[in-house]
Amino acid sequence: MMRASSSTFRPCRALAVVAAGTLLVLLAVWLAMQFTDEVAWDVRDFVVMAGLLLVTGTTLVTVSGRLRGPARRWLTTGLLVAFLAIWAELAVGVFSRMAG
């Protein structure tokens, strides 16, 4: 009987980690809302952030599972930069303020 090595790509487990991470981030925001008025999200904010985290994480997991070396690093860097740019724009309008 062949055993799977520890480095075998397991997409179901990786996607479960992405989902759990998304829930933890959203839970942290919800908990912050209970203790301070500085964090004021509504349902739409939670839905948008959940979608952004899930899409970014799922893309990273599915594509990087097939890549190695520099290609994987470039993909990870690009996805994280895109995620942070979208997050900054949605949070405070960083880029729209710079333009006008």
C-alpha cells in the first residue's frame, strides 16, 4: 500500500484552512465591534470582506498548489498586493483620494 507523503497537495484540507481563516478574521472584527465604536461594520462589510478573503485564499491555494519556486513567490506576492490594495480602497478610499 502506498502512503501519501506529507508534501502531497490536499485541496480539500487547504480550502478548509482558508474558510477557517476567513471565519477567524471576521470573528475578530465582530469581537472588536463589541468593545469599541471605532469599528463599525454592517452586514455588507462582512459579506464583502468574506468574499475578498475567500477568493484570495482559494485562488492562492488552487493555483499555488501547482506551482513551485519563483512562480509561486510571484503569485503569492501579487495576490497579497492586490488584496491589500482592494482592502485599502474599500476601507478608506486611498486611491480615489489620491486621484482627486
